[in-house]
Amino acid sequence: MGTAELACSSLQALSTDGHYQVVQVITQPDRPQGRDLKLRPPPVKETALQLGLEVFQPEKVRQDQAQQAIASVKPDLIVVAAYGQILPQSLLDLPHWGCLNVHASLLPKHRGAAPIQWAILNEDLETGVTIMRVDAGLDTGDILTMEKTAILDSDNAQTLHDRLAMMGSRLLLETIPDYISGGIKPRPQPSDQASYARKITKQDGLIDWNLSAHQLWNRIRAFAPWPGAFSFIDNDTPTMLKIWEAIPVDAPIRPPGEILSTDASGIVVACGQQALKLLTIQREGKRRMSCAQFMAGCHLEAGQRLTSIPPGRS
């Protein structure tokens, strides 16, 4: 059971391992996406079809009809990864070996929908993958195994996602045999150490230049590739600017959002503390480019401002 890209590595690993038979892949329905709002399949469905696997897409897994369809394939074990719905107890009790979840954090830290982004936002030095038994709560089940990885300054949400996805698939294959044989004793999560990683929204990407340069650097990394960190050039024409890469730099104290300097090496913008040097940016409707490329086609000067409010709005 999975929907997002994180689950694809685990699905691929299970289906090609040779020790397991994937009898059904359960994922969420195709949803409208993009500017044209065209129906598009979730990543797990695309992977499942490439592997020639049966796909089931119930709107709500809690519905009796959905549970009956899942019961009809008689699963011995259900594996869940980035599915997006809480499973009812009746479904958890269905397979003989229960349900295992691949979660991209060191539980009980960062339970919820966006553990990768919040690990970066909270300046965690490390994160990892947890294989746990699913219960009726939100990522509250007993822990089976864990693997850690450092969060590097060069990481953003995409690079960390890709690393954790591969770690999770490998750890899952290592865990299942020991779990089934009784070699792993599930251990309860220490609930007093729990934190919640809420779902990220488009609005989270809007830059508040009153924050420190270090905080904004974390937000740019956490929100790449989606929703992206973005601001607006304060001029007569509303122009959104998406910021892909930046670094904190020392600078004189100036009003937050003021452009301090522009050259081929980057655009320096004042923040609540220090300044942020923009390295890779993207103008609305254009491709991603270096600041040197950007400045060749869009003139910005020291003294201009970047703002959280689109021009023309108050």
C-alpha cells in the first residue's frame, strides 16, 4: 500500500526479490494535477504497472467494499509506505503477520505526512528510516528496526528523499524475515519524545524575509522541489521568483528583502539576520538558471526589494 514516490523503491524491492509474491498493489485514485488539471496516476501505480502487478485504487480504504476486495486476495502481510490514509483496525487485523510501515524518520520523531521536510526545517543533524508495525494511530505503532543517516548541508528534501527511499527498501527486506521468524521483538515508541510533521502546503514556500538567513536557507532546502521557496520582485509587474539554491552570508543591516548587491556570483538579499546570497533561481514561466544567466535577461539593482506580497496587493 503506497501512493507517493517514496514507496516505489520498496515496491520494486519486494516485487523483484524472489522471496515474496506481491498479490496486489493498493494506491490512491488518479488525481488532477498540473495547470491543465489532467488526471494523472500516482507514482506507485506507474511503478506497479511497469512491474505487471495488479492495482487497486479505492477512494477510501475504510469503505466495506474496499476492505472486502483486499481480503479477497488473502494477504499474509501488508506493507505500507507513504499511502496517505490511516488504516482501520479491521484491515490491520486481516493479514496473519499484520501490517508493516516504512516511515522516513527516526520515530517517534516526525510522525505524520512530511517527516523529510520537517527534519530539515528543524535543523536535525540526522534522520533515517523506521520499519514499524502499523496500529490504528498516526505512526504510533511498535518499532521493529531503524537505520540512521546524517543530514548534510548539501542535502535538500529531494536528495534526502531519494536516499531514505533506498534505505527503506533495503531495511524492509532485511527486516521481514527476522520479524516473521520471531527474531525481532517489537518495542513501543517512547511517546514523550514524539513530534508531528504536518503536511506541507503551497503557502509554506512563501519567503518571509524577516526570518534569519539561516532559517531561510533551511526552508529553501526543505521545500525543494515542492512547493519551492518563492518571493516576488517588488516592481510594477507582478513577478514571482523561485529560489532553488542560496547560502547565508554576512552583510550590513538593511531592511529585510532589500537587494544589497547583484553580480555574476549571486544576488545578495537582506534578511532579519545576515543576508541570503541567491545562487540558482527561476523566474515565473521560465526555466531554472544561475543568477548570472538570470541577470543577463532580467535587470535587478541594489536597493530594489523582494517581498512576500505580490505587487498590486495590500
